[in-house]
Amino acid sequence: MFDIANTIKEISILAVPFLLAITCHEASHGFAAYLLGDPTAKQAGRLTLNPLKHLDPLGTIALVLTRMIGWAKPVPINPMYFKNPQRDMMLVALAGPAANMALAIMFSIIVKVILSLDISGYSNIMLRVLQPTVQIANAGVIINLALCFFNLLPIPPLDGSKIIAGFMPRETAYKFMSFRYGFIIVIVLAMLGLLGTIISPAISIFYNLLIH
């Protein structure tokens, strides 16, 4: 039976880390592109930590359904501004997952600090603050690791495909990135339950490294 109260509780725990994860992911893409000479994201108002500028309705629904994976609106990038488009696109693509890994590390530090506290003398009010904070931070570790490794999958148009394309001969990279059915593959993998199977080992390994 559908438990609406529990669902609301879960969403309230996931909301902050998810919004921070997708916002920093997309803003990092835009900022990296800007540093490499592309002003497109800045002109589009996407060099911001305002989550409303990055939210994608379908990506948000996906998070609610999967409790792990979601996505934002892609930041506009114009490789024509880059001095070395193939290399620079690789660096821009890498910036998003790198931001998620940095956030996972930050959230893991919060978890460790709170769990290391001697709470025996704490008031009930303080305990009511610390408990959800640990849950939110722990969710932040998992969500950011999930987004990091999900985006590193070598399926166009995910970031992993652009990173791999950076090491390919130019013509091969162009053909690879021209593949138009990547998103369909991702949806099929998700529907079959294989997406989680693929990225869960990496999430578990890094979660254990960060938390324990």
C-alpha cells in the first residue's frame, strides 16, 4: 500500500542534496566552459546556484520514482568558442561528475563529524536537528555518487561519452557522439532495473571509502 507520509518524509530528505547536486553539476559544466572561452552558459543565465534555473520536470520525477537518479536541464555549450574543441569538451564534461564527487566528500565529512559527537548530554531539540541532518547528509553522499557514476556512463549524450570521445580520433569521436539513441538506452536500462545494477558497485565502493 502506498504510504504517502513516508514518501513525503523521503522526498524532504532527498530534496536539498538533490537540488544541490544537480545545480552544482550543471553550473560546473557552464563555469568550466566559460573558463575555456565559451560565454554561452553565462549569457543564458546558467552560471548560477539557483536550482530553479536548472530543474528539469522529468528529471525531478525520475528522482521521486528511483530515490537515486535524476537530472537537470543541460547547460548550453558552444564548442566553436574552444581553442581545442575535442579536448575542451572533455574537460567541460568532466567538471560535472567532479563537482558531484566533491559534494559527496563534503556530505561524508558532515556525517562523520555528527556521528563522532557525544550526544549523551544533548537536549531533545538538538537531537531532533542532528538526526535529520545526518539523514540528509547521508542521502547527499549517495545521490552525488549516483549522479557522478551515472553521468560517467559512456552513452551519448552523458558526460562519460564526451570524456571518452576526447581520446578518440576526431572523425571517430564525431561519429560516436552522433549516436542519437543513447537516452532511449538509458531509459530501457532503468526500466529493466539494469541501470542500478551497473552503477551500484561503484557507488557502494566509494560510499564505504567515504563513510567508514
